[in-house]
Amino acid sequence: MQGRYSRQELFSPVGKKGQKKLQEKHVLLIGAGALGTGNAEALVRAGVGRLTIIDRDYVEESNLQRQQLYSEEDARLAIPKAVAAKRRLTAINSAVRIHAEVIDASYAALLEWAKEADLIIDATDNYETRLMINDVAHQLGVPWIYGACTGSHGMVFVVLPGQTPCLRCLWEKGAVGSGHTCDTAGIISPAATHVISYQVTEAMKILVEDWQALNGRLIMFDLWKNMHKEINVGKVKRSTCPTCGESPVYPHLSSENLTKTAVLCGRDTVQIRPAKPGEVNLPALEQTFARQGYSVKRNPYMVTIHFSPHRLVVFYDGRVLVHGTNDEAEAKKYYARLFG
């Protein structure tokens, strides 16, 4: 398409040279919620060469207030977010190579895709995954951009392995992290949009290789309270840090830290990930429980089974979401009913 990026190329820090670099780069995006969809759309419109999206969830009605790529039809059909995002993004820019993975962001998956990436963007909602991203990025030497938002508050920081403090340094010093998510504290869409703007801008600087233009500070804001701060956190970097220090051991990559059962904060849901992921015969599962009189729905990606008052969503890789409980023991009992 002639002149598609002409306005972007007129911006001198990008130019034709930067646009060419952008079209040669691969971004790995972890999460396809509010931050993920905003980052994805902006980068695809900007002409990034390749985008890989990893997300474990599906579209629900409560997402539509702020997750800009999804429609009411996606929510009605419970389409996996990565699939729905890819479909919409391909319609926006068919020249971008987009790969969608409907999986949990495990160490093995992150390592596989990050090896091919020029940049990782965090669009997740939990610190376990972020610390895993942090370890993978440092193990491979790939820059990544942390982003988080709840309520009207947001934070952004660019992590450059070997140069800046890592997320673990900031986390252990109390500079980032809280117990709140958008499911517990709520969120207004401008907070997500503000984080997205910072993340995408810093991402473009990295992708066109304008390293000197990077902000380099921890950005914090609260739009409702009219607060904006940028903090120099260079001194937070520790030589003893197990991720970015002199003798890294990447603690969050060890198998014992890969939780098989996890309570999804604020969602009254437990996720169970099998020790050895494998494909589930979804049509057979649907037939088995439909014959037993349960309410069952299936799409190409998952089966939903209603065990009143709980609802189980089974993905083709064997992962299960047990909705309606925060009790891991109770969730495991329902899991056993599925697979014995």
C-alpha cells in the first residue's frame, strides 16, 4: 500500500530508515487485555514486521469497556483473546506477520518465543508472570517494557538487560507492585490508554534503535489525582540480584516456581495447568458430559461445562479454568471429574 506510513516517516526520529528497521523487527506481546490490545493495534498500524501474542484467556463482556480490539460477538462466542486479536489486527494490516498462541505464559513458551524477539512487551496482570518475563529477558539479553495499571493509576519502565535495574530489583525495593488488579480495584480506560502510549513510544524508540531517546526512568501517574512522577531508579540495581546481578540464577525459571494451580486474583477463578500439556479431544469431552445431562458449549478452542454453581472452561492444551471458586482444593476435585 503506497504511502501507508508516510506521516510516520515524516517524523524525523523515525524517517524511512527507521520505518525499514521497524518492519524488520519482531515483538513478543504477553497478554491481550487492555494493555495488550492497545499495544498490538498501535504497533500493527505502525508497521512492525512481526507480532507474537500469548494469552491464556477468552473474551468476556466485562472486557469490552477497555479492551479495544474485541466485539460483543467475540464475547458472546467466548473467543480466545489471542485469536480474536489476530483476526482484527490482520484486517487492520495484512502485511504484518501475526502469530497467536492460546496458552499460559510458561517458562518454556516464553523462552521459545523470546529467542526470536527483538522486544518483549508486558501486558499481563500478575507479578509471577512478570518476574518470569524478567528472568527470560535477562537470560536471553532481550529488552522488555513493564507496564501496569489499576483504577486511574499506571506505571511504565523499560528494562535493558545489563544496563538498567531489573523488575526484581524494583520489586524487592518496593518501587513497583501491589495486591491490586483491575478485577479488585477497577479501572478506567484512560489509565490503560496512558500506559499504552508510554509503552508504544518506548517500544518504537527501541525498534528504530534510537537508544538515546529512551526515557530511562520509572514513570508513575494517577490521572484522577492529577499526579505524574518520573523517578531515577538507577541506584536500585543490585550486584547481588539473582536476575540481573553478577551471578544470576534466574530464580523464577526453576520448575518448582511454575505453579500448576493458581487463583486468578479478583476473578473468583482457579486455573489448573497440567504437568504435561497435551491436546484434549474437545468434541469427545463435549459429548461425554452432554450425555450426562450437563449444559455444555463448545467452540473450536475450548469446551464450557456447567457444574452448577461452577463453570469449567477446558482448553485444547488441557488447561482448565474453574469459575466460581477461589479454593484450589475444590477446583482440583472438579478437575478430577473431567479427567479422572
